[in-house]
Amino acid sequence: MPGELKDTINLPKTGFAMKANLPQNEPKRLEFWREIGIYERIREARKGAPTYLLHDGPPYANGEIHLGHALNKCLKDFVVKSKTMAGFDAPYVPGWDCHGLPIEIKVDEKLGRKKLEMAPAQVRRVCREYAQKYLDIQSEQFQRLGVFGQFDRPYSTMSPEYESVIARVFYDFWQHGAVYKGLRPVYWCIFDRTALAEAEVEYEQHTSPSIWVKYALTSSPDNIDPRLAGKRVNTIIWTTTPWTLPASMAVAFHPQYEYVALENEGEVYIVAEGLANATRENAGLKNAQVIATFPGTKLEHCTFQHPFLERKILGVLADYVTLEQGTGAVHTAPSHGADDFYTGVKYGLDPACNVDASGRLHNGLPDYEGKTVFAANQPIIELLHSRGVLMGSAKITHSYPHCWRCHNPVIFRATEQWFIGMENQLPNATLRQRALDEIKKVKWDPNWGEERISNMVAGRPDWCISRQRVWGVPIPIFFCESCNQPLRSTVADDSVISLFSREGADAWYTREAHQILPRDIKCEGCRKQQFRKEFDIIDVWFESGSSWAAVIGEAVADMYIEGGDQHRGWFQSSLLCSVGTRNRAPYRMAVTCGWTLDPQGRAMSKSLGNGVDPVEVANKLGAEIVRLWVASVDFREDMHASDELMQRVADNYRDIRNA
């Protein structure tokens, strides 16, 4: 019987299957690698080789991973494995950010009113369980994507070892005089009742009232210009936050602008010359005529009447007044804005805040007393109208700061907070200047990252590092019960660091001050020995920004690689923590990756239902398909993805495998 035709052809034989069956075979291969300790064996094989350190930015332990997580972790895995194959010892220690507001909010929802009856230590235990649950889930999901690393011993910001490092980095700043507590306007979320750092604020479109309000001049008008003598003179301010008017203490004018006096129906209105036409239109002064022109310096120290309170308003000079919009006369409330506050310091204005932690106004008129700030806008507008001082009213949709977690609009609110001073003196320069100097030494990829982070550091205010919550590392400061002075003692600092390393920061909530401090410790001022603890917690960006100290110690990372939002987040907090404590950047290279978007260019979200679940893709098509997609995109730009696109990548994979 003749042989089959295929027997007449000399074909190569291979054990490499044409069909990958990735969903079935990958888990088996991963389990085999885990059993033989593949990561540890790789490290052992590279023992003594030059080291390459890619330091992992910690994802938040809240929910399962999304495509952005997968992109980031696969990119890091590519770098680590390629450096390993190039002959380097390239360890990879994955980490997780486990403290903070998002987890505490989830726990609040779970506990409900029961939380009110629980001690802080009990609430913290529930938060820890929640964070650990998602740390474990995410760890398994990253490993399912084929990521190699020290997953059996990751770093976690809630571990005792890490919490002790946070305390140590904080004390480094504290002992150098860089940390202070003071009254300052900070971003405040009235829904979560806590301060926010700049990195925790996102800008979204928001519709606000837009109003023009007159302030009657009460000082002598001829001191401004003789042509105003005997006339009823006002200025007009423009604001999109009527709720801040009860805190109005001054009107700011620019010292280098020319101002005009517009006369209309027997009254005079002072506005910037460059905004006179716009003010005529918006404030109902179309027939107003200019009767005098004078420099802004003439308006310093003149006084006005508050539009509805018995309060004199001071004319002040400020460079932040612009001609972009408004009237050139800026209502100034020291308790509700950074520029306003520093102007208030210069002129001795009262920064008292009449808005509580929930955003309710107090110590005011019945029209708005007890209302939340946004609910108070309309009653205040009606009050202005009834007083005859409302010159114009409209609506404006503009970019407005929102809380990064609850996505509600935030406010500026003056409260007692802890700060790291950007102008704190380090060897040879301030913290700000040293950070700017170190930025220049880092390789930024793409190179526009250097300018972006430089501009952010150059213009940022002092870093607000305190939060009014429970789930986090407490600010480890003691106050003297007698004289209220904070304790500065390296012996006390060492006691706290040692305690945290043994028992974690939970010990702060289960022990009294005298149970933590050495027995013979005394207040440096009054020499008394009774102390109380601070209970604000440290900003989570300070926590994750200290990760270099916990993971790589005195070394400098060869690479950080994260999303574009981290120039104001982890890239920056890590830079400031490292420069502030050891006078150098924590990384040699910082790589920025873009955002994962749907085919229409929209951000992926549950509400739109346009997300691509990387774990589902791995289980259906294989983790190699996710990894091939990551390898095929330009990660420096925004990337498009969909289930259909992933199927096309799977087809390409099949072609490559069979070629």
C-alpha cells in the first residue's frame, strides 16, 4: 500500500504547538514557575551583577485592577526582564498604597452609624482588612499577567516596617524645622470633611453664579482724585463665589494698572481701565462716562462699606489682580484663598473662618446662617439685590477644583494644618530651589516632563500634609499640656519609630502619650512632663513619597515609570521627600505613560461601560494578548483599547506564533 503524500516531504518536527491555548496553559505555567521559585532563581543567577533598580509606584489597594494598572505593570515587567537579560541584577519589589480616604469612605459605608460607637483603633482594623483584601486580589491579578517580582514580600504602606519609615522621614523634616503648624487656607472637601493637597484636586467643569457687586467708598474720594470730591463713589467687584462675601475683608487693586471713574446716573464706579467696557456691559452701566483716570496706587488704604455687614473694607494692592476678566477690583477674603491670605497677612486683616468642616456658614445673617456654602449662594445674591448693591448676575461654566475621590467641588478654607515649608532652608538653598535643581539632573521621558514638573514645583504653595481622618499614619507630634508647645526631642522621636516598627501606627491609638514617651522626657519650655498626642494623620502622598526610603534605602532608583498625573503626585512627593531629607532626587530617570482610552477617545469608566478588563482578557484570550497589546502601543501617548481591538491583537498573536 503506497505511503501518504506527506511522508514524501521532509518537514521539521517540533514540540512547539501550533495552538497556544493560552487561557488553559498560562495558569499551569505560572503555577510551575511559582513552584520552582522562578523569580528567586533569576535573582540568584544574577547575584553579584551590576544592579538596575526600577522602583514601583504603589497602586491604591481599593478595587480590582483596570487596564491602566495592567499597562503600567507590564511596562515595568518589560524593563525589569530586559535589564535582567542584559546582564543586570534587576530586583522588582511591588508595592501598595493602603491608607487614606478612599478606603475609609468604603468602610464608612459598610459600618454606617455603627462607626460612631467604635474606637479609632477598631475602625482602623476594619480599614486594614479592607485594604489587605484588595492587595491580595490585585497581587494575584498582576501575577496572572505574567509579572515577575517579590510578590511574597511586597511593600505596603500599612506594614509596621513601612509606617516606622514614614515616621522617620517626617522626623527628619521636623528636626530641621521644615514642618510647622499654622492657620492657612487649604483645599477642603466639605463632603469628606478633610483638607486636601494639590495632588488630590482635579479640575472639572462646574457651573457657578457670576455676580458684580458694588462696595461704597467711605473714605474721602478727593484723596483718590480731586475730580471725585463730593460724589457718591463705589468700586465694583466680580465673584463666582458669593458664599465668600461674608468673609470679605478687602478689595485688591493692581499697583501698576490705570483705573477709571465711571459716572452713571449720579453715582461713580471705580474699575480698571482695561476692563471698563466689559464692566459697562456686565454691570448695567452702558451709558457711563469716564470722569477721571488714576493709578491703582491711589486706592491703597481707602475704605469701603461691606455690601451687607457692618464692616469697613480696606483698599489694598496686589499683583495677582489681572485684566483677564472681572473689573480689576478683587474682593479679598483671607480665609478663602491663598493669595487673599497672604495679602491679609501683609495688611493685618482678620483670617477668621466662618465656614465649618461640613461647609456650613455660621456667625452671619439669618439669610444664610447654617446653610452649606453652595446652598448659600442664592440667598446671598437675593440679599445683595434687596440691599441695592447687586449690579449684575449671570451663570458661568468654568474649570473648578473637585475632590479626586468623591468628585464633588471643593473650597478654600482657613484651618489649622501641618505644612512642609517650600522656602525651608536646606544646605545652600531652599527646598523649592533644591528640588528645581535636582529636576534638571533627572532624565525625563518624554522630555516635556521636566518643564511640567518644574513649573508645578516653582508655583506650588507650602505642602499641606495633615488630614482630619483616622486611616493613616498619625502625625507623630506631642504637645505639652501646660504650655501647649510641641515637643522636639530626638529621644522621643526614636521611641515612636521603634514602637511603630514593632507594633505599627495602631499603637498610637491604643496607648496614652506617657506610655509611648521615655519616662524622664520634659518639655523644653516649661519643663513639665504631661503631654498629649496629635491625631491628624499624614497625607498619603507623603507616605508613598517616602517609599524610596522603605524599599531602596540610600540607593537612587534608575527608573520611575508612572502616568502623566504623577508629575503633581508621586513623582513630586517622592522628589520633595528625598530632597528634603537627603538633598537629592530619588530617581535618575522618570518615564511618563499616557492614558488608556476607548476608541472614541473617552476615559474608561463603569458608568459608560467602555472599560476593558485585563483579567477578563487574560482568562478569555490569554495574558500574552494583554502583554502584546502593551508592547505594540506607543505608551508615551494616550492609547485606545476595546474588546474588539484585543481580539485583533489575539489574531496577530496567532499569526506570529504560526509564522
